[in-house]
Amino acid sequence: MIARIWHGWTTPENEMAYQTILLNEVIPGIKAKNLPGFRKMQVMKRPVDGETEFTTIMYFDSLENIKSFTGDDYETAYVPERARAVLKRFDGKAIHRELVEETSIS
């Protein structure tokens, strides 16, 4: 499994606007694409140096599945215009890591 990791930063004033766009538009739009090999997505945030940093992690079965989402330049960030409008800055490229182990404690 491949994790696609991306970061975006917004001002505290735009934090909820971005979070709303992400949760109510961007993620449902990605899910609606019915991408092959797309397993799940996680969203995290934290305050840092007067900004709010958002981290998204998408999980795919393979790089080929990611390319079905992004095209051959699979590192290019996916940031729709409405999201860009409230972000202060963001990574232009996503990073990708192979998941080696996942452990649950229950």
C-alpha cells in the first residue's frame, strides 16, 4: 500500500473555511471518482507558528492507482481552486511512502 502525504497551511481566520471545503467538497469529490485502489484518507491539523497546518494522507494499493487519480506526474498536488483560495501556502508536490506495517492494538 502507498501513502500519499500532503501539507497545506492557512491562517487561523481561514482554518474553518478550509476545513469545511476539504470535508464537504474536496473529499466527497475524490470519493465520487471511484478511483481504483483508493482505500482511505486521513486529515489532521495542528497550530504552528501562527498558522494552521493541515496534513492529508491518502492510501492507495499502488503507484499506478495514484496515477489514475493524478496522471503520470503523480507527485503533483491536487488542490482545487476553492481550497487554494483560503490556503496561505501548500506543498506543490505530494510525497509517497510504501506502508511496511500497520498494527492495531485492541
